[in-house]
Amino acid sequence: MAEFKLPINSIIKSGKTFKAPAGTKNIKTFIIYRYDPASGENPRTDTYEVDMDHCGAMVLDALLKIKNEIDASLALRRSCREGICGSCSVNIAGSNTLACTKAIADIKGDITVYPLPHQPIIKDLVSDLTHFYAQYASVQPWMKTDTPAPPDRERLQSKQEREKLDGLYECILCACCSTSCPSYWWNSDRYLGPAALLNAHRWISDSRDEATGERLDELEDPFKLYRCHTIMNCTEACPKDLNPAKAIADIKRLLVKRRI
């Protein structure tokens, strides 16, 4: 599978260039997307030279150094710095990933940093994920039961039943997978996308959940589920090494199985 790439620098014009101080020897150049809808100006890219002798190893370290020491107007999201929260998801060197876990040393040449593709932009690298989270909520990502909980213990499951959730529950909702999917780009108003469907499968697979039929009924729709054409960009993009494409295929298999 070829690496997913954005057509960078083909439409967006170059803006300001921030040079490193004279005499700086270990320089890395970052080309960063800048856009403020409130300003009325067109998007641009600004270029920043960063002294790597005084910068951390990850792309997020460089972005924070740029914001703190070079250009305070740069807008970005970040929180945990440990690949857990998903806040710092952006497009780096043409691929969706987390800035906090992407090593600068792994990228040859100048480093381009863009927001997640095909999402409304709030400012600079900050995408508006309101619709993405609404789709996640639409799959009702919580346990649904009809029988009362045991009065003296939790709802138990076997080790084998628990293992079925591996590769599903680890999703951090960074949106890297969904925003790398061409089907999601063109049909995001109705197609739920890889992240929401991965989480739907997480609850379909949970032995303690008692709403499997209801969940499958909700997904049996020409657009919600079947806009997936197994392009596999979602699996390539996932920074947690999950496989949303497999989860989607498993849901399709379950829908076929119950028909026969």
C-alpha cells in the first residue's frame, strides 16, 4: 500500500519565513499551514528554521518551540504528549499522525505540517471535529443491557471474550483514520467513517452488551457502513496500529451471516 500523501505546496502560497539566528548549525526547516478564517485572508504556509540542538525529538516539541519562542500566533492542539489523548493529530510530511509520537529524525528534508485533511479549519492546525464526534456518539459507544446487573459483582466475561476487544478499545479518537479516507471525504455527511465504525464494532464484540441486533440494524445502511471500499488508508494512518478496515469488514460479515 502506497503511503497516503497530500498535494502539498501546489495550491497554498508561501508566506513568512522565520530564519534561525546566525551561527546556528543544526537547523531543521518546518513548513506549516497557516489560516485564520476570521481574518478574511487566504491560507498560506509559513517557514520556520528550528535549532535542533535546543529542541526535543518529536514534531510536537518543534511546534511548541515555534509557538513559545518564534511565533506565538501559531494555533495547535496538544495535551498528553504521550500518544494517548489524540489531541495533536495533524498531517505531517503527507501522512496523518500524532505530532507527539512522530520523530523528527524519521523525516528526511523539510517537514510539512498541515491540519487533518477535508475538515473545517478553526485556525491554523486546529480542525473542527464537531461532526466527527457527533458520528462517534451516534453509534452509542456505551454498554447497553436489558438484564439487571448482578447485585454482588460486576458483569463478568471470560479471558477469551475479553481478548475479542483487543485492537478495538484502544482507539483514541484522533481522527487520523477517518480523515485519510477518500470515501469519508466525499460522503462524510452520511458515511460514519473508520473511527466510528471501529468503535461500533467494539461494542458489537463485547459479550456483556445485549444490543447486538439493534446495533447491526442501525448500521445496515447503504451509506453508514457500505461506503467503505477497503482502500486501507485508515489502517495505514492509525498511530495506534489498529485496523479499522478489518473491523468494518467484520461488521459486514456479521450482517451477511444473520441474513443466512
